[in-house]
Amino acid sequence: MSAAPDLLVLTALLLPAGAFLLLAVVTPLRRSGRLGALVSVAAMLASFAAAVMAWRAFGAAEEPITRLWTWLPQQQSALASVGVLADEQSTVMLLLVTLVALLVQVYSLGYLADEPAPALGRYYMYQSLFAFSMMGLVLAPNFLQLFVCWELVGVCSYLLIGFWYRKASAARAAVKAFWTTKLGDVGLLIGIVLLWRLTGTFDFAELKTLATAGTIPVAGLGVITFCVYLGAAGKSAQFPLHIWLPDAMEGPTPVSALIHAATMVTAGVYLLTRTAFLFALTPDVLHIVAWVGAFTALMAAVLACVQSDIKRVLAYSTVSQLGYMMTAIGAGFASAGFLHLLTHGIFKALLFLGAGAVIHAVGTNDITRMGGLAKRMPQTAIVFIIGTLSLAGIPLFAGFASKEEVLGAVWAGGLTVPFFMLLTGAFLTAFYMLRVVILAFYGSDRPPAPVEHDAHGHGPAHDAPAVMTLPLWVLALAAMAIGIYFTLHHVEPEFVSPAWLTPVAVSVATAGILLAWLTYQRRTINEEQLASMFGPIRRAALAGFWVDDAFLFVYRLGVLAFSKVIGWTDRYLVDGVVNAVSAWTVMAGGGLRRVQTGRVQDYVVGVAVGVILLLWWLGGAQ
Amino acid sequence: MTHLPILSIITWAPFVAALVIMAFGSTRPLLVRYAAAAGATISSIGAVWLAFAYDQGRAGYQFGEQLALVPSLGISYELAVDGISVVLVLLTAIIIFAGVFASWTVKTRSHEFYALLLLLVTGVFGVFVSLDLFVFFLFYEIAVLPMYLLIGIWGSSGEVPPKGVFGWAYRRTGVGTKEYAAMKLTLYLLFGSAFILVGILALYVAAGSTSFSFLALQNVKFAPGLQSWVFLAFYVGFGILAAIFPFHTWSPDGHASAPTAVSMLHAGVLMKLGAYGVVRLGMGLLPEGTHEWMWLVGGIACINIVWGALCAMSQTDLKYVVAYSSVSHMGVVMLGAATLTESGLNGAVFQMFAHGVMTGLFFALVGLVYEKAHSRDIFKMGGFATMMPGIAAAFTVGGLSSLGLPATSGFVAEFLTFLGAWASAHPWWLYPAVAGAFVTSLYVLRVVRAIFWGPKSTDPHFQNLPDAQGTEWVALVLLVFVIVLYGVVPSLAVNPIDTATVPLLVRLGVL
Amino acid sequence: MGLQAYLILSAVIFSIGLFGVMTRRNTVGILLGIELMLNAVNINLVAFARFNADVAGMVLTVFAICITVAEVSLGLALVILLFRTRRTALADHIDWLKG
């Protein structure tokens, strides 16, 4: 089938939009729950099919194809357009987005089976809106549409994190996510406005032409790219704007898998990849990107080691991996970061969905209360281990090649210290993931898990129903397939990696696995002693390095207290002047009133005095 | 006249309805409501038809009507619309339509309430369509004066304990009651209109005392010295109505004390009269004056945006939050106008429309919440989404538009203004504007979360509260629909607006 | 002498009358003061008529006397009514139209 790729991606984009509109407007459909869910899933399936066809149709490395409509008109020429841009990056990314969205929506049918029907309908409405927004972002031909979809994706995240809105913590987490990303979005917005003034256009293709022709004035471009990076940092949870991601785990696990692992958080990385030609003109900003990315990667890995909530481990792991991607981009090799984005999307979604199966089965997120689940939930254990090994970067699994490329890119970019930070992070990654695997699925010599039965009280924990395990297997097989393909079929990157890189990376990962196994499975190393060796760091990590507290302090003092001062000033000073004028007028009236005594003789005196003055004045005039 | 006097129909239909209500409605509440709805519907149909029928290719003033009133003084009943007025007439029609239904449950003296409301709307329509400055001012006063009675009789009082250096003044003037709010609003606005009248008369005399017609005055070249102080007079006079800092303090008390439909009209439409006056009379007639004072207009607008947002953040009374947010958003309007760029001015007029609809929605919702929960204290309420999901959803959409989320009309307005700000003579205006938008997102979501999300409140007052019912849905659905429609297809409004702003900016010499 | 004497006489009488109006507590006393002022004016008019040989002065005097009579009867009637309703004839107590 040789339909034009732009039409195919347009179809893929508009199908979830149609599902959203149906669910939003046709209230009985939404209230019916399962029927609405099926509408959404069907639209997503068709969308995925269209995405696959688009990718195949574009596979022959053609020129990018766009299709645009005027959105904001100005003086006979369009100020801004909306539409789709189909090129290599966007079609591949579209594939990831539609696949994971489809699998998550199918998975949710099982995970949220206990939800009341209207809530389920609402959930799928939000999912469809999210799918549409994310695809709109991926396919955006210009900064403006990207920003529009960027914000929409943020709103969907807000709505979905706060899906269980009766929980106070969920409501707070949703607002926190929105505010933190909005802080970054302020930067992105300023960057877009400044860029428009500098170049006169929002369009990516036009900007690329200008950049390669060297006609963009470099002065002031640094500020612009830094502002754009701020937006990416917010969405992709770079330090210090990472604080919203762990709290976002309040949302249902499928939401975490889709939005906070595979798609929305990767939007920042995607943006930087899309606009790499601009960033290439400002190497200083790229330096900042790399260093912040490396720091984030290491910091988040440390934080993940001390978490006992399985979802929070995965959340910090996501933050860490996003740091990897950013570091690669900062080193100047955006394609390495992009590849890691793709593989990470697959195995992180896998891990989250697997964690969701576990949570669904045992009714708790706390890994210290789990144990020995491998016997009871063999399928879940297998796919979870596949995901873990991918994340650790073991050969034959998905993350191996992309992690290699990231490390190679960072080394080739000459960033030595970030390289070692990433390497340490790889060690820790392997360690904390194996810790989770062992504590949750193995740990046979510990007392049996206090939570013996699943959340439904149906008896011992067991593998999730097929509607949930099927997506797990699809993702696991995809991870394996990608892993095997890239391990055997080594693609030449743009840079030259030193020969020692692969062995070093693999041994670092193996060392982390070994340490975890010795500590938690074999109990050779005492857990407590290991923890106390890193006492102060561990304490700091448990407090999140006080970043949350810093933000809270600034919010309370800088915003709330300051606003109270302004509010007081407005009511009692600015308005006070008005009220004072009014009160003075009333008082003056009260005073002057006393001249009118009501006594005739006083008035006669007044008349007499007046006449005398009049005569004097008239007399003087002569 | 070769065409139907559509503008007169739109303007006077509510007035006729008001007459009918006063004549026959004192004992027939249902007749009152049907008559009001009929008047609003006729105007709305007319306004929508006008929006479609306006010829964007031809631009300029269309649908003109003229009737000489006092030829010796040059006063004539002259109406016409251009791109800007068309959009604002549509806004007014939408708001009054929603407002009539939002007031369906007014109990005491409802016939007088509706009559005054419709009279007010007549004044507003008249201001937007009149091309004769005398008639303009006449309609302007008609739009202001009924506010006193509407707020003073049908409003609601709050409690403000007197504090601060001017506490003695507060005790004396009785701050917090609806009578206080009504008096302050009316006197402040009349104070402003004194400036406007002086300005109009100055221009009339300087042009030779022959005509009050806007089109005739447009062709007169006024002396720069005259332009300077007349522009200032217009800016202060109209600015008071547009709630510019520091003349905005009538607005929070006024909006908070007013009944629902009155707040919707006032924040949604009347404040736009002020901005419209600055753009139409100030910028339209006085080019040199405009250039001289734009730095002030823009600077104060920046203060408005940030100050209004911070004040909104500090409030605990729901109505005051919305009122201060209006002050903040009017700052965006004035900023867009001050940039003297195509994007900025388009953004300003679009914001007039977008914010009008959004704040109309907000006040309608606040009115509903107050009616059902009998409380305006944000932090006492909680978990209302369980009991009133429809209101919660509408409130969220309104809030998202307020903070400028794309796919709502608020985003387009703010984005165009930002573009204009950076392209203007004072690019630093961009930063306070963006900061204000960020603070807006802080307080809006805080309020939404405090009232609607979270566990159900255990307060005995807040149990079993009903969702919106019957006619209450009309306002909500209509306004949400408009917000989303113009957010997704902004060209519906930007096209006509652009046809009017470009000639204006050409006249000012910046395009 | 001549005209001046009469003018001075009338001025003095006028002043006495004005002073009486301004300071007398009793309402009747005020009326007496008014009487004095009016008669002083009459003296003035007659003097001018005599010394300028203009009969208009006489005519005006007759006018003034008639009006004085009417005014006095009205004034005394008011005083009597006031006393009947409010039991007071003192000007200080009649302040019910105060601001």
C-alpha cells in the first residue's frame, strides 16, 4: 500500500481525537464504561496500524513530508499553521507512542476492571486525549504546534495523575506535576517568542534551512536554546525539576507506564533531538545539558537505591535514564539519545506494567512486604527480569546497544567526568533493579510475604489475567527482539568508540548485579552494614536531597507570603487611599454641616457680613 | 436605509424586553423570564448573524445606520461595526444569553432585576456599535448607572474586619457590605466618565464644534499638546473602567458583592468597554498622544498582570479570587494594545473576547457553588467533585483557559500578546506577562484542588450538594463550548479582528 | 447739614435695628428691629425726596409703609402660632431646619 505517509500519520493522529470527542460529548457512551473503553481501544488499534503503515511507507529515507493548515492568520500570510510533519524521527517515534498507548489501554481494561463505569469512561477519554496530544507533539511541524500539544500533554498528565481525585495525595501530586512542568514551560514559551522575533518563523524546516545556511544570528541564540532546554528539563525531569515524577506515581500504574516512562517525559528529549540543528550552534548550552543530564542520572540512581515503593524505584530510574539521554544529546550526538529513548520506552513500559501486575496481585507497592512471588507469578517474573536486564544494559537485551551508544557518545564528545558519572550510574542501576527483583520475586529464605493473597481476596497471588499479561509479553518480546537485533547487527554510529568501552560497561553492570545478589539473595553482605557505609548519603537520599523542601520553602515564602503582602497592600493601602478620601469627604461634610444652625439670626449675620464685603469690594473697584 | 437595521435591533431588543417586563411583569415571574430570554435571544441571533455576515474582504465599518438627532450641534444617532466591534458584540450577546439563564432563580423583585439587567445590556451594545461620540457617552452612562441598584439590592455582603493604617476609614465607610461595593463602584466609574466627557468635549471643540461623529473626527489633525492631555484623560477615564492599577480597587469589591449575572456582565463585558474606549477613542483619534503615552499604558499593564495575580493568590474568598484574576487579565488586554504591533493588538482584542467568556463562566460557576453550598470560603470547602462533577469539569475548563492552556481561547490571546510584547518598543514587557501567567496557574489550580478535588468534606453544611440542574446547564455548556471552539479554531475571531487592527495601526504609523 | 443729617440719622437707626435683629433673643424683639430698619429706610427715602425734589421718594415711602404693615402682621401672626405650638418665643430655640 503506497498511501502517502502524511495522510497515514494524519489518520493515526485523528483517530484518538475522534474517540476523545465521542467520549466527551456523548455522555451515555462515557458513562457505560466498558463500551467507551472499547471505542478508545479500537481507535488506538487503528491508529497503531496507520503508524506502522506510515513507517513502512517512509522507510525509504525520503524527504520529510508536511501537510499544513492556517491556524493564526496575520496580514494575508499565516502567522502560524498546524499540521503534520512526517520524517524519519517522527514516524519512528509515532510507532513507539502508538504501540505503548495501545498496549497500556488494553492493559488498563484489566487493571481498572474494578473501577465504576463512569470513572472508567473518564479514564479512557483522558487516554484518548493524551494519545492525540502526544502524537500531535511528535508530528508537529513547528514550535507553536509543539507547544500547544506540549501543554495538552501536561494537562492530560494532570488529569490522569489525579484520576483518583478523592485521594488528597493524588490531587496534590497532580497539581505539583503541573506546576513543576509549567515552570519549565515558561522557559520554552519565552524561547519560542524570542526565536520568532529573531528568525520570523516557527517552522522547523525553515529554521533548519536557516541554520544550515548560517543566517541565524548567533548572538542571543544561546538564551533562546537555553530557554527551550528549560522546557525540556521540566518535562523530562532534569534536576532540579525532577521532583514531580516520583509523586506522579499516585496515578494508576498504566498511566505511569505510558506517560511517565515512555512518552510524555521523553517529549523533552524528543524536542532537543528535533531542534538539534539549533543547539549545534550554541555549544555552551549543550555543555549545560550534558552536565545537568549526567548529574541527574547519577543523583536519581542514588535515590532509587533507597526507595521501598516499587513504583518510586522505577520513577527514579526513569529520571536517571532521561539523564542519560540528555547527556548524549549534550555531547552532540542526539541520535544516540534518541535511540536510548526508543529502547527505554519499551522496557520501562514493560517494567511499569509488570510492577502493575504485581501491585494488582498483592495490593501493595512496598517491596519489603513482598517476597517469593516468582513461584506464584512466573510469567510476570520472567518479563520483569527481561525488563531489568534490558535496563541494566546486558547484551542481547534491548538497553544494551543504546546504553553503549550513549556512553560512547559521551566519551567521544570529550566529557570525561560526565562519562564516569554515567558509568557509576550504570553500576547503581543494575544494583537497585536487581534489589527490586530479588526482594519482590525471590528472597526465599525470608519469611513468607505477609500479603499472601491478592487484592481481591481470591486466594494466593497469581499471574494477572490475559488482558494484562498479553501486553507484557508483547513488550518483552519486542525488547528481546530489539536487543538481539542490535547486539548481532552492530550499527555504525557517527563516532568512534574505544574498544574497551563495551567490556567495561558490561562488567560494571554485572558488578552491580553481583552486589545485589550477594546482599539480598545470598545475604553474604549484610544489608544494614552496606547501608551504614553510606550513612550520610543514605540519609540525604531518603530526604530526596532536600530539593522538595527547597521548592516548598520558596513557594511558601516567595510566593504565598509575598502574595499575602501584596494582597494586604492592595486592600489596605491602595484601596485605603480611596476609602480615606471617602471618609474625609464624609467627615468634611459633617463639619461643614454645622454652619447650617437653623437659627435665623445666624443667617442674618451671614447676609450682613456678605453685604458689607460686597459693598467694600464694589466700592474698592471704583 | 437599504438593509435591515440589525444594529438597532441588537441594541434595543433588550430595552424593549425591559419595558415589557416593567409594564406587565410585576406579578408574573415566568413572563419576566421569558421576556428577558426573548430579548437576549433576539440580540444573540442578531449578533451571530452579524459575525457571519461581516464582510472580511471589504473590512471597514459596515451595517451603518444614521439618524440626525441635533444637527445644529452635530449629534446624530450613528451606528456601525468594524472587525473589533463585531467580535465584542458577539461576546456581549453570549454573556447576556448565559446571564439571563444564570439568573433564573432570582427570587425578590425579579422583574426589576431583569429590567435593570436588560437596560444595562442595551447600554453595552450601544457603546460597541455607536460611531457618534455623544451617543457613545450616553450609552456608556446607561451601562454604568444600573449597576448601583443591581449590586445594592440584589448583591451579597462579605465581612471585612478593619485593619491597617486606614482602619478608621474602613469603619467609617462600612467596607464589605454590598451597599458599600455598589456605591464605590458607581462613584468611581462616574468619576472616570467625567474625564472621558472632558476629553470628548475638548476634541469636539478643537475640531470646530461641528460634529461628534467618530469618522469625521478621525480626519482631524489635533495639536500634539491637546492630544497629549486628552489621551491621558481618556486613558484615566476609560482605564478606571478597565481596572488599571491603581484605579482598580472598585473591581474586587464590586464583583464579589454583585449577583451572578451582574458579575458575569461586568467582568465579562463592561471592563472591556474601558479597554475598547482606549483603543477606539484614544488610539483611534489621537496618534501622537498614543505614541507619547504608550510606555505608561504598557508599564501599568505589566503591573496589573503581576499585581492582580499575586492579589488573587492571597484571597480566601472565591469571588475575590475571580475578581482579582479579572484585574490581572485586563492587564493582558492593555499590554497587547500598548505594544502597537499587529500580534499584540490582535491579542488584546482576542483577550477581550476570550477573557469575557472565561470570566462569565467563572462567575456563573461561582454563583452556582455559592447558591448550593452557601459559602465562599475556599479552604472550608473540599471534595465537591464527587457531588457536582459537571460544575467541577466546567470549572476546570475555565481555570485552564484562565492560565492560558492551548486548545482554550485564553492561550491564543496570551500568546499573541506575548509575541507583540517582545516585538514592541519595550521588549521587557514579555517577562512580567509570562510571570503573571505562571502565577495564574498557581492560584487557579490551587483553588480548583481546594474546592473540588480531595476527599469529601466532613463539614455538615456541605453534604449532598446537587450538581447543576435544568437551566443552569445552559450557561455552562454554552460558555465551555465557546472557550474550546475559539481555542481550537481561533481564526474565527482573529480574521475579523485583523481586518480592523491593521488599518488602525497603519493610521498610527507603525505598520 | 441738611441732607447729611437725615442720612446719618437713618443710618444710625438702621444700625440699631440691624443690631437688634442680630442679637435679640426674643422673636418680637427681632420684629421690632426689622421695624426700625424699615423705618430708617423710609426716613432715607423721604429725605432724598425732599432734598432732590423728586416725588418718587414719597411714592416709594408709601409703598414701603404698606409692605411693612403687611409684613408686621404676618410676622406677629407667625410668632403667635410658634408660641402656641412650641411654647417658645425665643429665636435660639427655633432651629429645626438645621443641617
